[in-house]
Amino acid sequence: MSNLSVQDKVKISFSINGREIEGEAEPRKLLSDFIREDLGLTGTHVGCEHGVCGSCTVLYNGKAVRSCLMFAAQADGSEIQTVEGLAVNGQEHPLQTSFTECHGLQCGFCTPGILMSSVEMLNSGEEPTTQEIKEMLSGHLCRCTGYKGIIEAIEKVCKPNACKEGEN
Amino acid sequence: MSYIGKPLKRVEDARLVSGEGTYMDDLSPLPNIHHAAILRSPHAHAKIIQIHTEEAEKLPGVIGVVTGEQVAALTRPFPVGVRVPVKYYPIAVEKVRFVGEAVAVVIAKNRYIAEDALSLIKVEYKALDPVVHIEDALSEESTVLHEEVGSNIVNHRFFNYGNVEDAFKNADRVIRKKFHFPKVSATPVENYGVIANYTKSEDAYTIWANFHGPFTLHSVMTAALKVPSNRLRIITPKDIGGSYGIKSGVFPYMVLMGVVSRILGVPVKWTEDRQEHLSASSSGTDRVSWIEAAVKKDGTILGLKMKYADNVGGYIRAPEPASLYRTHSNATGAYRIKNLEVEAIAVVTNKSPTGLIRGYGGPQHYFPLERMMQIISEDLGLDVIEVIKKNLLTKEEFPYQTATGGIYDSGDYHKALNLALESIDYEGFKQKQKEAWKNGKYLGLGFACIVEPSGSNMGYITLALTPEERAKSLPKSGCSEGATVSIDPQGGITVRISTVPTGQGHETVTAQIVADALGVDPASIRVIAEMDTVTSPWSVASGSYSSRFAPIGSSAVYQAAQKVKNKLLEIAASQLNVPAEELVISDGKVSVKNDPEKGVSLKRAVGLAHWNPEGLPNGIEPGIHETAFYTLPVAKSPNEKDIVNGSVTYGFVFDAVQVEVDIETGEVKIIDYTTIHDAGKLLNPNIVEGQIMGGLAHGLGAAMYEELAYDERGQFLTGSFMDYLCPTATEIPKVTIKHIESPSPITPLGAKGLGEGNTMSAPVVLANAVTDALKPLHVSIDQLPLSPDRIWSKIHNKNTVKM
């Protein structure tokens, strides 16, 4: 890699939402830009490009990562999942449904990133406390909702049997 | 069945949770779009000696570089509602006046190359002395930013209502204080975005942008571009990633990219990055307020003198200096104060220009006003609730006309206050607080009463001019908004709105309203919220600002739906041979009130208007396509005494907030935030709750964490989200929201706007709570944010933070 110049493109192949893709990109091209511009998957949003707002979060081999802090080339050989891959056979992911039911979004710009981090939390198999949900969410900025609906939406799916009262 | 008032799920959500939302950067409406990057000033104040663009232009992939001189040659400075000759172009011409100001635009085949080219541009500057603080700008000694103005004061007005002199003569006490409100933004998570295309054959600009109005700014843009108004077509994307007012400030970039497209002959796209957004987009004003209260011993406030100076940044940009006047009609808040003097000043300094932001002018205004209620009670040795109640308007006084001309349409402020006190157990708290102080714990309780104006009257902005200046031009009034309801030949209902939502769920509420009017399922209705200035039903006041959808936008939808309903009833009446007054519309059909078996399906009535116009009654036009424009008669232009009703409806918010302050660290912990709301009739409780929480989070951010900070040389210090701190989920306290409903008597649905109240209340209620907690230490909060270093310095009486 060290011998490449800015303009030399590198070949990249990875799986995105279960589909194998092959492409080329300059070594400096961000994964977020590659997903949006080259793959046309515009559900992944870019809000700060310095890893704070969390809008660009995708799953990289099952782990929630900021796609604006990775180069596309680093994704070579990996499995990436974006918000477009959450629904299966036209059926919404339970988190997508609960975000609607709990009014967990307004403008929706931050939502795909938050969904991806929430999916990672759900897939971990361990039931989080409300505080753990808030701490996970502290890696995301939402300026519309004040987070209340988001927390409720995640609780609804990630801790369906938990008593909401008295835990903070 | 009524859908209004029900917590319907939002129709917007399905696309937004699946990645099918369409935001500005997702658009590619034309072939051959090229990409812009903007070179920005590193200086707060400097002369531009020369710009060397040759190296940048040589870079492969670069189409060209445009500088201020070229832009100025093709445009006029933006008009603004004050008389001083400030020349504001969308890019620096000869001088830069804030860090982040655009200096050159590179257009290249992609953004990466455009940014590479920025580093090849060399600019020679001659640095000038900056002006950073409001009080420096007020001084005649300060360096003048705009030579043609000759001063840094760009607007200055005096107002006098009632008999202020007598009020101060008759006072038992006169209490004077000074406050400072910081410069904050609302930082929507989506940044600005523009695609612009100039077509030479038509001499016309088509500009896509996440711009949400006010569409008064359309005229500001066409003036700058020097084209007839129908030669600037503005199109908004289906989805806008939040704004809270901030995105109205994208308009200079719309003009800039339009001109760049014209110069370079290609469609251009620019997506702002976060550093650009924080340094150079838009923000609220910082404000210094001097306030004097004339009070009786029993807590009655006889009169107020308020002087405030807003910092509008390097240029005064429309709709500024409206921040000074947005709260003018509710300047005395929730209180019966008939004697008021106001001195309003706007200054320019070497900071970024300001504009609309959630709460617009309200947080700055209520900070001194509601701090004074606590200060007065302290001074007089009275309970703050007693002082509030003494002056608080009673239910019987509505509709209430304020000293400045505001007409509060409805309310029951005492009921809201009592509900809050019950909810928090006020008496119990006072006991607990005394105990805590004894144990070295600092608990405090703060209150704030906020009259929340919604639905701006276009006329209020002209308060920036004297009555004599206003008399020279067409008066401005009203708050017009349009909507179109149409039904196609197959019965499909489509609604077109011009309220340009940025996440507030207008599509959902529109569907609820039309569903009620036409007796159909809201899910069957298609709402088109994308604005297109050549096809949408819009007027000068259209757009998303001043919480105007609930009182005005929804009313336009309601009126358009009524027009369609009336037409369908007339068609059905002729078919059934029954007068229209005897018909009702529900469940997809029109039927006779007293004989429900007799009726005609909606589809049939609609079909007649399209497929068989010869069967229509006399005088009924074919087709179903009705537009309504709605305004309110209470939105009149200001009179010669500067009396104006600046908003159409006025809601109410009462906050009671409990905090604990750690005096070792200066850290504030919010224990409980109780907020009582009265926004009249609530259209959708889910959306109401979301709006309140969102507005509260903005107020909380401004109170505790956020500030666009500059150093003494005007260098910008908070260019990333690591420096500009927004509240995250872990910072949001427990919030209890309760409602009372005093329907507005002047809107068809009884609704008032909401969502800005807690943005206005949170900064001051937290300042009051912290002051209350630190009472034994005699600390009085007069500036924000309530960062630990500031509070610690106050407690330990160390001036480590300069004001």
C-alpha cells in the first residue's frame, strides 16, 4: 500500500448486506463515501466526518463502526451491513418497527446510524440496562428527539421484559 | 371518527428507518454535476491583498476557481431590513470579516480533488484589528468592520410604552442587573447542501437546497442574483435532516453556487462539512442585556427598562436584526406590566453571521426577564412564587393585550403554575433544601414562566425601522401559507404543502386533517412536502419557522380540504336532490344526515367531476383541485406607535427544575425537570411530546454545554463536535411533561405552535435553579453556559472566566 500514489486505485471486494461487490477506489477514499457514491446506498449518512455524530455507523464484521473513520480499502474482504440490509424479505427489523412506534425519530438523519449500533447491541445477546443503552447512544448525536423516544424504542426490543420504572 | 388529536404513527418513518429517505446529498437531479470546495478565511479581520489561483486551476480534474471579485461583478449585495449600507456578498470581497468566511470556490470533478486544489490557492492577507465583544463594538473606539457604515452599530431603536417615568418614580425599589447570553447554534446533524444550475438560454437559476424558508428570502436571493423572481426556481428535497432555523442560513450559498455554476458553465454541488458548519453557517446571537425593574414592596412590578445589544456577526444578514424584535410583543412575558422601555441594538463583530434558530430571540430575552423574578424576590425577601403570582396574568384577563401590542389569545397561567407546584411538592422541597444545606449539599429549585409566541407576523420584522422609515414603503403584515388538496380521476387524494418540514411530521398531521375533512383513512392520502417555487402553493411567509405549522400551515390545509369537501357536497347534493347542508361526509361516502342509507360514494362524486362534467351542477368546475391561502387578521403591520402583534398565537410553558451543585467541582446535576405546557388543542400527542423533548434538549445544551467560542483575536475555537459539546443521551435528565389545553379561539383547529418553549426556558430555569442552590454562597448566575469552570470560579470568587 505504501507505494501507491493518491490517484492509483486499489481493487476492493467485500460483502454488503449479503451481496458480494467488487470495486476500485483511491486509497484515501472513505468507506462512507464509497458506500454512498460508488454503491449508491445513501441510507448511510455523513454528519461530521470526525467520528462524533455517529450517523455513518455501519456493521463491519458485525461490529458497529464509523464508516467515515475507515478507508474503503480497509473493508476489503469483510462483511458490511448498512441500514438497507436490516429488513429481511420485506419484513422490517423489530428495531425499525419500534423506532416508529416509540416516535424515536423526527428528521431521521441520525436514525440509520443509531439503528446499526442498536442492532449490534441486540445481537450481543445480553440484555442491556437503560444506562447501558444511554451510554451506547452517547456515541450518536440526535438534535431532534432529546433521545427519549430512541431509548424507549431500544428498550422495547432489547429488554422486552424489563420493568422500566426504577432503573436508570 | 376524528384523527386530529390522535397519536397516529408518522407516515414519514417507513422510508426514514429503511434508508430510503432522500436528503440533499442523496440527490443527483442532473448529469455532469461537479463538486465544490470552499477556501475559507483563517483571519477574523483582514484585507485581501491578492488571491493566487493558478496552481489550483492547473490541477487535473479542476474545472475552475471563483473568487469574490467575480461573484460581485454578477450580483448585488443581499438586501437587509435595516437602513445602514452594509455590503454583504456570499463570498468575501476585498476584506474578510470572520474566521471561516468564504474566499474562493474550487469546482472539480469530485470533492477530493476540489479539496486538494484548495491547498494550492495562496491568499495574501493584511491582518486588521478584530472586534470580538459586544461592548467593544458599542464603543466608538472600536475598529470599524464596514467602512461605509462608519460604526459597528447597524440597528438602534428606542421604544416607550405606558408611563415608564411614573412607574420608576412610584417604585419602592429599583433593581438593576446585567446579563450575557452566549452564541449558540442548533447544529442539525445534516449539514447544508446545495445543487445549482444556471441555464443561459433562459437566464435562469434552478437551485436545490435543504432550505426551508422563510420564503421572504426568495426575494433576497433574486435581488442578489439580479433576475426576475420566476427565474429563480428553488426545489427542496423530500427530507431535510433537521434545522431548527439554522438552515435558513443556507441561502447565501444558494446564491454563491448559482453564480459559480453560471461562471463555470456546469451544474455544481456543494455539501458543507461540519467544520464549515460550525465556523460559518449560522447561529443565534450573543446578547448583552441591561435590565431595570421598578417594583413595589409586595412584589408588584410597575415597569421595566430593558436595553439589549445583539451581536449579528461580521455582516447583518436577513432576517436579522429580527432576533431583537421576535419577542417584542411578548417582551413583558407572562406578566401584567404596562410600562416598558426598550432600547434595542444590533452590532457587527468579527464572528460568524447569525440568523434563525429555535426559540429565535426568546432564550436571550427570557434569560434576563426570568432571572429578574428571582432577583426581585430575593431583594424583597419574598418567595419567588409569590412574586410570580402577583404579576402573572389571570385567566379572566384573556385575550390580553400587552404594552407592546401582543394579543395573547388564550391561557390559564395560574392553573399551569399550580399544576407544577403540586407535581414537584414545593413545600416539601423547601424543607429538603434546608436540610441539605446543613449537610453541605447544594440543592436548588428554579422556575421559569414562558409565553411562547408562534406563527410570526411578517410585520414585526419592520420594527427595525422607525415609524417614519416604515411609512416610506409598503406596510408588511400577515403570515400567509398555502396548501392544495386535489383528487385525481381515480379518487386518489394528494395534498401539496409549502411548510417545508425538517422533521416535524407535517406529512402525518396534514393527512390527519384531510382525512377528517373528507371522511377517509389518513393512510390513503399522499402528502407532497417538497417545495418547488414554480409549482407549490406558496407565499412570502411560507416555510418552516416560528412554530407556524400548528397555527397557520395546518389551517391552510384545513381550509383547502374544506373547499374540496364543499365541492363534493355540492356535487352529491345535485345527484341526491338534497340540499348540501343536509349531507355528511364519512367512511368514503356522502350521505344524507337523517337518512344514512341514502348516499353516493366519494369515488362516484369525484368521478363525475373528472369523467362526466356534463353531469355537474351549474357553476361547478370540472376536476377536484383546490388551493387555499390562510392568514390571520390579528397579524397586522406595526402602527405609528410601534404597537404590533408579532405572532398569531401564544402558548405557555411553566418549568420547575431541581438541581444539585457540587461546590468542589462546580458540576451541576439536574435531578428533575418538570415542564407544564399549554399549546391549545394538540394535533398529534406523539409529535407534541417529541417536539417538546427536542426543544428542551436544545435549551439544555445552551444552558450547560454549548458555545461557539472565540478568543481575544477573534480566532474560532470550537470547530468540531469535540469542542462544541452537544448533549447526548447520557446528559438528558428525567423530564416530566404535563399539558393543559386552552384552545386558541382564533385558529380553526384551536391549535398553537410549540417546540420552542423549552429552548427559551431551559437556559434561565437552570440558571435560576443553580442560583437557588448556591444561595448560602451568594452566587448569582448572569452568564451561560453553566460549565463547571464557570460555576467553580463564581463560588470561589475567582475571575478565571472572562465575560
